[in-house]
Amino acid sequence: MQTKLLNYRIIVSPDIETGSGKRGYTAFCPTLGVVDDLEQS
């Protein structure tokens, strides 16, 4: 199996969850059009 290294820019920014007001982060990859968020515990 051959390994391939891919390099994508990921933009991580602090965010506040709508409704609960909890702090967290949002990560966005413009090349892939993917967004995800993480709630800080």
C-alpha cells in the first residue's frame, strides 16, 4: 500500500454555540468545503 501525503489549509477559529452559549471552535477547509465544530469542555 502506497502512502500519499496531502496538504490542505485548515482555518480554526473560536466560536460560541448558538442557543447554549458554550465556547468551542470551528474548523473550515476551503479546498474541500468541509466545516466541523468542537465544543470546549
